[in-house]
Amino acid sequence: QNEKELQDVVKQQEEKLLQLIDKSGEVMRLKAEVSELKRLLQRAETEAKVLWEEMRGKEHQVDTAYIQERVMLRREV
């Protein structure tokens, strides 16, 4: 009887360990996703900042090639 109880306890512990491993993998995946989202947000903020700087003070004629070049340069920084 004690051996059976011990086997049950070991089995339960193994199941809990597998659940923790699954959760750990999920946490790592979510951290990677958050990191990618932060990078994309920073990129969008950079583009918005460059566009805002270029649009300020300009009425109608906007050089889109120049703006794209500025965005690319700002990304590199």
C-alpha cells in the first residue's frame, strides 16, 4: 500500500513538473513577443517623430523620398 501511495505521489509530482515546464515555455514565448512589440513600438515612434518634424512648418510640398531617408537614418540611430 505504501508503495502504491508513493507511486501516486511521484506521478503527481511529475505531472506538476511537466505543467511548470509548459508554463515556463509559455513565459519565455511571451517575453520574446513583448520584446518584439517593444521594438516595433520604438520603430513606429521613431517614424512618427521624423514625420512630425518634417510636417511642422510645411504646407503642401513634402519630399516623401527625403522623409523616408530620414526615417531610415533615424532607425539606424
